[in-house]
Amino acid sequence: MKKIILIAFLILGFYSCATGPTHGLLFTNNDFPGEFNPNNDVKATKSAEDCQRSFLGLITFGNAGAGIIAKENKIERIATIDHSTVSILTGIYRSYCTKVAGE
């Protein structure tokens, strides 16, 4: 029984390692910075966002890639890339979003 509890604890502990800077077991809603143009020569006149979503850890869909988001929204030069994440009960519902701004 102790082995089962230990395994369950390890699985829950490492299950959500890549969902942002902090993560809660019951609920998470975080915005966090990503990349920016170090030359600071691109104005953020347009912005777009897209997300990957997962239900029960079984079904995942969407695209959170900055390049495809920029291309689909006709952003030719990227100023900033930011991220956000939402999670409910760790594996019931999760989303990871990428926000792209540029011109």
C-alpha cells in the first residue's frame, strides 16, 4: 500500500511540470512573460493569441506556436511573445496559450 501511495504522489508531483512558473493542484491561472525583441525596434500594433487545450489528459488540440500564430494573423515582425496557462484539477482541463504582438 505504501508503494502505491508513493507512486501516486510522484505521478501527481511530476504530472504538471511544464505548465508555467507555478502550478496549483486544484486550480491555476497564470500569465507569464516569454520572449521580446531585444532591439526594441518593433512596435506592437497587432496582437494575436492561440491555445493548446487538453481534456482528461486524453484529448489535446490547438496550436500555441508563436510562428504559426504570427503567420495566420499577418504579423510579419514580432515584438513580444507572452504565455498563459489555466488548469483545473491538474488533469481534468488544461490550456497553454501563446500571445504574439508585433507589426
